Amino acid sequence: MTTTIQIDDETKKKLFRIKLKLEEQKGEAITYNDLIEYLIESQPSDLVRKLNLQEFRSLKGILPKSAMKTYLDEKKKDLNREEKLTPIKN
């Protein structure tokens, strides 16, 4: 499937320069799709992993450690409120 993306002229020039260098190295023409795949694959795996994890957290609702304390405090308040409304009988 083909998708159109919008980039400014300066970015297009930079991509074109990289594309020319890669074509020179490979000895054959490459597409912009090949170029973008190359650039993605060239990223440190930690960066890609971190970005994927951030995206996963935003989609799945997993809390980062920084929010966990707040979540647990709020959960404790909820449990205390429920206990006051309907005490647990022993």
C-alpha cells in the first residue's frame, strides 16, 4: 500500500543526499521506502524499544513507575472508602 507523507524541502534535500550516498554504496538505485527502512533499522535498538514501550503504555494503560505511587495511594483511598461504607465482618 502506498502512502503519501508531507515533509519540508530541507528534509527532502537531506533525504535525497542520504539516498544518493546509499545508491553509490550499493551500486544501484533505491526507493525512498528502502531509504526509510534503512534509517529505521539504523536506529539503536534501545531507542526503538523505548519508543515502542512508551507507545504500548499509552495504548494499554500500563503505568510508568513515576505514576505507580499515585495510583496505589488512590487505590488505598478507594478501599478505605469502601470499608467505611460496608465494613468487612469477621
